[in-house]
Amino acid sequence: MSAKGLNLIISEYHIINEALKHYEKHLEKLSSMTTDEDQELIYDEKLQDIEGLLNSIKMSAKNHYGLDLE
């Protein structure tokens, strides 16, 4: 997802950012608890995807509104 293709209002940026961070913590917990290496890889791939999404959201918020998301 490119930052140029995402045009949200400020409250939506905050909601999506918060939801992604919550899901990220959930996946980190699942990844650390599993004993199945294949499942751990799946969780880790999803965590990488979330990291990319969070970066896109942050760039888009900064570009559209000068908003710094944490």
C-alpha cells in the first residue's frame, strides 16, 4: 500500500493505527507462545506486513495532515 493511495480523515488514521498496534501485540504474543515452527513463521510474516502497514499509515498521515502518529 502506498502512502499516496490512502486518504483518510484524522480520526480514521488514529483508529487504524491503534487497531494495527493492538493486532501486532496479539500476533507477537501468539508467535512467542506457539511451539509449531510453521505457525510461528505465519505469525512473523503477518507481523512484517503489519509493520509495513503501520509505516504507510504514518507516512500518509504525515503527508496529508502533518500528523505524527506514535
